[in-house]
Amino acid sequence: MATQRSTGFARLAVTTTVLTLALVALGGTVRATDSGLACPDYPRCFGAWIPPPDLHMWLEHSHRLLAGIVGVAILALTVWAVARFRHRPSVLWASVTALVLVTAQAALGAFVVLRLLQAELVTAHLGMAMLVLACLIYLAVAVSHPPSAAAQPLRRDRRLAWTATAVAALCFVQILVGGHVTGIGAGLVYTDFPLMDGAVLPAVTSETEAFHVAHRLLAYLLAGGVVYLCAAALSHRRRLQAAAAWTTGQRWLVTLPLWAAVLVVVQIGLGVANLASRASFLTVIPHLAVASWIWAALFLHAVLAHRLAPATGGPVPAVTPVREGAPA
């Protein structure tokens, strides 16, 4: 029965994760088609629950409806966690955090409309969506890979895990910077590639130029980080194979970084296509969608790398507190 509950919960978490990725792509469509203010009021559209037959209005309204579905699914996960997983604090608190974030996300979405798409609010809205996605991924992994039943925590080799965490964090920063580049209209400040106005580091005299340059440099840094992560994952596999400790269940520790590397190459291509097409919605929409896929792959890899970190020795020694005044 417990296994069935865990499987059902994990399936709902995965389904909600997919819906959230679709929501991010739809949000990108709303931005790329300038539909963000098609419905100037919230939560209705021109005072009606069903908007007039206009493409921009329906894109914005559909985004709100899908956000509502995601919110209900996260509420269901939280109620489920409170009812059945109170003994698993990580599952319980990740569910509660996701619910708080998605509620704040809805409020922020309304604020974005009422503040006429203020760039800082749009960036925060995107960043919060990535955090909701991270909570959902963590929930799916936490339920599917329960913690070890060992009486004491074991020493573990977390070199790959911390490398994955650092690269995922870099990806999150890049998404925020990229979102702000779009929000302030800095995407076409420099239209040549790979140089910027004919230089590797052009003279920066404005906010738009600064964010465009930062976005490009972070893209190169992230690409290098993902390549390094792939090498670290392959090295990790070789170490475990040499110790006869590699299992088929750990294959994702190599597969996910390789997928992320392929997506990064696609993403760079889409970035160049954005410049060539003068930020056409045909390239802007997949650019944002692929960014969320890279984040999902890297965050999932980081969580799995921590969960599957191999033991390297005996249990971690307990620390006995020394009472004040007692001899050390």
C-alpha cells in the first residue's frame, strides 16, 4: 500500500512538472507575441471569464487557466503529503514550499499585469516559475528514491553532486539574466555573433548593453560548465565501474548531463537565430522553452547525484557536545 501511495504521488508530481514546463512555454508565447496585456484586468479578461475571440486575449487567458490547473495540482500534492507523508519531512516541506511559491506566483502574475509588465516583476515571475519546477522535480525524486534505512548516515562521495549543484545554480542565474534581457528589450543591442559590435568585450555604457553582454558571457560559461559536468559524470562512472559499484539505476547520472549538453547547443543555435530573425516569436518561444528544459535536466541531475552519491566508508562519527567548563 505504501509503495502504491508513493508511485501515485510520484506520477502526480511528474505530471505537474510536465504541465509546469508547458506553462513556461505558454508564458514565453504570451511574451513573444506581446499578449501580456491583452487582458488588462485580473483574473477576468475585460470583465468576463470567457474572453472575446481574439488570439492575443486567448493566449493570455489560456496561460492563466493552465496556471490555475498547475496550482490545483500542487494543492493536491500538498494535501496528499500532509495526509500520507508527514513522516517524510523532505516531502512534506517541499510540497508546502511549492504551494507557497505557486500562490505567490499567481499573485505576482496579477501584479505583472497591473504594473504593465515591469521588467523586474517579469523576471521575478520567471524565476519563481523555475523554483516551482525545482520543487516538483525534487518531490518526484524524493518519493521515488527514499533515503537509506541505515542507522547512521554514511560518508559519501559527493564530488559529482556538488559539481552538478554549481552548474544548475549557474543555469538558474542565466535564466534570470535572460528573462531580464527580454524584459528591458536588450535582446538586439548587439546583433553580430560571436562578437559583439566587432569586439569580444565591447564598451558598455547602458543597462541594456550590460545585461546583453552578461547574458552572452554566462551562456559561454554555462556551456563550459555543462561540458565539465559531462566529463565529471563519465569519470564518476569509471570510478564506480572499477569498484564494481555501478548499477543500471545510476545511468541517469551520465545521461542527463549529455542531454543538457545537447540542449545547450540547441539553445545557442536558437540564440543566434534570435539575432538573425530580429527576435521573431518563432525563435523566441523555443529559446525560453529550451532554457526551462536545461534547468530541469540540470536540477534533476543534481538531486539524483546527491541521492545516489556512493558511500566511501563507515558512518559519519557523531559529534558529542562539550559542556561549558568541562575538559576538552
